[in-house]
Amino acid sequence: MEFTLHDNNGNGYKQIERYNDETTLAIADHYQKILDLLGENIEREGLEKTPLRVAKAMQFLTQGYEIDPVDILKSAIFKEDYRQMVLVKNIDLYSMCEHHLLPFFGKAHVAYIPNGYVTGLSKIARVVEAYARRLQVQERLTTQIRDVIQDTLKPLGVAVVIEAQHMCMQMRGVQKQNSVTTTSDFTGAFLKTATREEFIHLISAKLY
């Protein structure tokens, strides 16, 4: 299974998805049985290809298991004498709750203070994506992003805040439509009140 972007004859890019046929058919077979157990007519037109579509969708939504966030960061590390905050905020995030297999989505805000090395800005977003595209809980996702940046770049500190809406709360259970869950995790310099407050101010402010 691989998901790549290829040039479309100079007219932008198109996404190419390749799946392992054996895996896809096995997953589709399970979903067909699930639909049958739910009382659906799996032979009607609208559901005829649904098990196959869902099998591919689930592989796409969990593709992060095949991506190494450490490799992402190491692919673009540059020596740089910069020791102020580097913040990438409002990173779109889509993940799947491991408890109910329902989506949660929102924004991630990630900052670090370099200690001799920086990484490409897009790599921060890709790290978020790599961990989000797995079965997750928001708390663990927050910590995983923090830890891989801290362990790989060895910065003076890392800060991660995630704000997300969970379909397991909005579609089922308590059905609270406007609830937002916020998680945060900090290391190093961000454990100091002044630095942490600067980070919180920057992710809250509209500077453009």
C-alpha cells in the first residue's frame, strides 16, 4: 500500500493510490459480513461496492503505520544558529478514535526552540500527519509528536497543543455537538511560564 502524488503533465498533481489486493479483499470480506449482520441487503446497488471502498478508505486513514516520523525529520535537518521559537500552527489534523473507530479532527500547534539544528517547516506538519493517520487517542497523539521532535532534533524545548472535535462524543454517547477537546504537552524551555505563555499567545493571535 502506498500513497503518492505525481505530476499530471504540468497541470498540477494527482494522487496515486496503490493497495495490496490480498489485504484489500480480506478487509472487504469482513465489512461485507458486518453489513449483513447489521441487517442490510449487501446486494443492493448502493452497497454493492461499499465493502471494497471501506477497505481502501481504512487503509488510507491508517497509512501512518507505514511512515517513520523520525525519517521525516531527518530528511531535512539543517545546522542553524537560531535559538528562538519556531512555531507551525493550525495544522489540519484528521484521525480515528481507537475506541469506536470514529473520526476526530481539528488543529495541531507545534513549536520548538532549536539547539543548533532546524528542520524543514513542512516536516513538522508531516510528523503530525504520520501519527494522526493511525488508530489514536488525542492524549497519546500529543505526546508522540512532542517526543519525536525532542528525541530527533534535541531542541531546547518542544510545545504541542491539539484542539479537536470527536465524533464519538458528537454522533453517539453524550451527543454534545459543540464540544472541543484540548490537550497539551511541553518539554524543556516550554516548562518555564514565560516561554509557555508566549507560545499560547502566538497560537491564539491572528498575526496576518
